Amino acid sequence: MRRGIAATALVASLALAATACGSDSDSGDKADGPVTITWWDTSNATNEAPTYQALVKEFEAANKDIKVNYVNVPFDQAQNKFDTAAGASGAPDVLRSEVGWTPAFAKKGFFLPLDGTEALADESKFQPSLIEQAKYEDKTYGVPLVTDTLALVYNKELFDKAGVEAPKTWDDLKKAAATIKDKTGVDGYWGSTAGYYAQPFLYGEGTDTVDADAKKITVNSAEAKKAYGTWLDLFDGKGLHKADTTADAYAHIQDAFVSGKVAAIIQGPWEITNFYKGSAFKDKANLGITTVPAGSTGKAGAPTGGHNLSVYAGSDESKQQAALKFVKFMTSAKSQETIALKNSTLPTRDDAYTAEVKADPGIAGYQGVLSVAQPRPALPEYSSLWTPLDTELNGIAGGKASLDDGLRNAETAIAKLVPDFSK
């Protein structure tokens, strides 16, 4: 999941510059004292970080020979900060790495292969697609900590008042939005201009931004144009909120949904706790969660997201061994159950989906849509492809560029990121 889209990672991490990081920073460890490792956690500082901090204390209590220097880093800064730190041999020993970063950092040699290590001792317990997504060139560089995907989330009360059901297709959504507006006075749907949130439209037409196997850029293909055309149409019409092209669009859309001012949006499980804080979802049962609508091919699905825990290859052996033990603890069934119950995030291993975890309607709802989530290709540059799309789609939705011109610009920008791909 790309939590960098969210403006919620407002963390007081200015201490990073002064915080001890990685193997260079902990040279003061006594030979007979505990090993100190640094963990950069990129979770939401308000809703999620306290749970991780509590688990760190639990780990330290059970492992007196290891101390964990916990640092919460804003998600939208972490990738560049780690890239810079690792290049200077001063990175943290453990990183909560977004799934798209994992192959990119592995390609640079920044992550330690985890195959056969203590960290991956329970490999068979994890969902196979998530392990596969943590690989680069047949080696595993991360242990899945949490997973996510996008879903259509909706206000059941507003849908019931309008007499409409959860839409199966984008055409269904357009019709439902108009009916909801007529019956309730509330907009039925508000879409995002961000590239990540437009990804389901591509899947619905059987395509993607690139074909990694064929090494071909497909963002400007006929199928992609059809997909983005459908996406664009959902900003104009009765009950369809116009595009928000401001820097605060994410917050505006989220706030409107949780306050009952819009009936449906596309969103990920990282916002479950914030849904429940909204006036529209004080009754958790009012939150509807369903698969994103299908495109003209009949296909429906959204990107598989989430975060892995990865170990820095530049740390010394004692720190790496401590880091591996820490990663195993944090990704255990017990820890993942705790994280799910406290943070309402989705576990990555089946044995963590206990009855108590599945009693949370948000988790149960998102678990139900994971089956159609689409893993990202093992392309180190893949996550970077959304950056030019964020710019171009925003311009298209705001009327500053035509669909054709915007997609041509995106194609040109993506070609610079994957120069060995054909158009």
C-alpha cells in the first residue's frame, strides 16, 4: 500500500539526524553487553506506531541481549532516507519496507537475503503470493508484516436509503451514484486522481502500466486508454464528485466519506481505524467493503500492497543475527494477531487470522477482497512508475491536458525509468 499517498504520517522524526542508525552508530556497544539494533518503522505515528513500540518492549523483555532503537520515519520520506543512508553505510539494521521498495533495494545490494535464516523459519505459514512479492532474482529479501489492497468502501445506510446494491461494474457505480444523489442528496462516489488508485481501472481492462515479462510500456495502449477513459468519466455526472487536484485531495476525500458526505470511495485497510472514528461509522456495521468494480473484460482487482521487514546487508554479523531474531518475532502469528487487533491491519499469515481478528468487520471485509488482489511484477522500478502518473493524471482530471497528451507524457517519463523497455 502506498501510505505515502496519505497525509497522515505526520511524525516528529527530526531526531533522525541525531538518532543512532545502523552499524556505524552503535559502536559504543560493550563487548559483554546487549547488541543494539535500529529499526526504522514507517507506520502511521498516531494509529499504528504505539502497537509496534509495545511489541519492541515485549521483544526486549524476552531477549535481554538485544536492544532495539525504535525510530518512526514518515512513510513518504523513508524510501529516500534509506537509499541515502544505505549508500553511505549508515542505514538502520531493520527497515519496514513497502513491498515495492523491496526488490529495488535488493537490486542495489542493500538488503540481506533471508532464505534459510531464522527470520524465514516459518515461510510456509505466509501467503505464498506475499513471499513471492518479497523476492528478487529468486532470493527472498523481506518477511511480510502486513498486507493490503484497495476496495470499494461504502456507506450501507446511504446505499439502503437509495435502494441500490454494491456495484459490480464501473457502469453500475455510475448509475448507483446518480440514484444516491437523487434519493439522499449526497454524492454517490468520489474518485482519486492518484496513479495508485487508478490501477484497478487498468486491471479491469486486462492491462497495466507496463508488461514486465515482454519488457514493454503499455500505459498508452488502447486498453489503457479505455481504462483511464472510464476513470475520467467518473469525475463528471450526477452524484459523481468532481476531481480534487489539490495537494490535500486525499484528506478531503477521506473526511467526506467518514462524515457521510459521500457514499463511496476507493480506499485501503490502512484507514480502517480512521473510518471507525468518523461520525458515519460509529456503528462499525455501517461500513461496507466490496471488491472494486470490474471493467469491460469482467475482471476486477487492485494492487497487492503492504510492508515487509528487511535486514540491512551492511550491518555487522552480530547485528544481523539480532535483526533476524527481531524480524521473526515481529512477523510471528502472535505478533501479527496483536497488530491486527490493535491497528486493524491485515496479517500476512493464515494462522494470524484468529476468530478474534476476523470479528473486526473491517478486517473481515478486506480479507474477503484479497483473493482478487493482483501482485506487482518483480520489477525494481515498478513502484516508481506511479510518480509520473500522479502528475499526468492530476493534469488530465483537472482539464490541463487531454487524455491522449497526458498518457503520451506518462509514457515518455516511464521510458526514462525503464530504458530497456519498448513502447
